[in-house]
Amino acid sequence: VQLQASGGGLVQPGDSLRLSCADSGLASRAYVKGWFRQAPGKEREFVAAIGRSGSPTIYADDVKGRFTISRDNAKGTVSLQMSYLKPEDTAVYYCAADRQIILSEYRHGRSYGYWGQGTQVTVSS
């Protein structure tokens, strides 16, 4: 089982960026999927998660209203549309998946058994 994240890059404050994560070897619709990020010197933190059929969706408070998580089970992908990016959004972004998660666990990285390799997002002027 592999998760492959892509779409990171260097953008300016206020710009938008779309991350994507493709899975292989998963019955995609059986898995809850999430995005986490880790900035230099900081712990990994939750960004967003999405339920198996596309709902529910939950977000960290500091990205709510700016980021949108979505999924396409037919393609085995989960995406993170990021808008109004800020310098503090700079981090390595990781996608994650697991099938044994209930709603109360969506925000917890330890609940996810499968992780992508990470993609760097840098927001700087």
C-alpha cells in the first residue's frame, strides 16, 4: 500500500495551491483520508480529514475557510485545495489513510496506518 503526494511548491502569500495524493493497493472507498503537516522544529499537526464517501470533512481551526479537502474514490485520490496561503502554512504536507478510524479519531495522526512521503509547501514573498 502506497500513498503518493504531489503538488507542493513555492508560492507567495495569498496564492493558492492544490495538493493531491494517490493511493495504490487500497480499496480506496474503505479508507478515511487525511492531511497533516510538519513545519521545521514543530510537531506534526492535523490539517484536514474526509470520510469514506466524502463526508464528513473536518478541518483544523487555522485552515478552516481557506482549505478544502475532497476525494475521488474512482481515481483513488484525495486533494487539498489551499487558498489565501500564509507564511505560517509553510510545512511538509503528508497524506494519510486508514480504514479503522472513527470520527473522534480523525484528527489524530496516530490513528492512521498509511502515510505518503510528504510534499513541501513554502509560502514566502
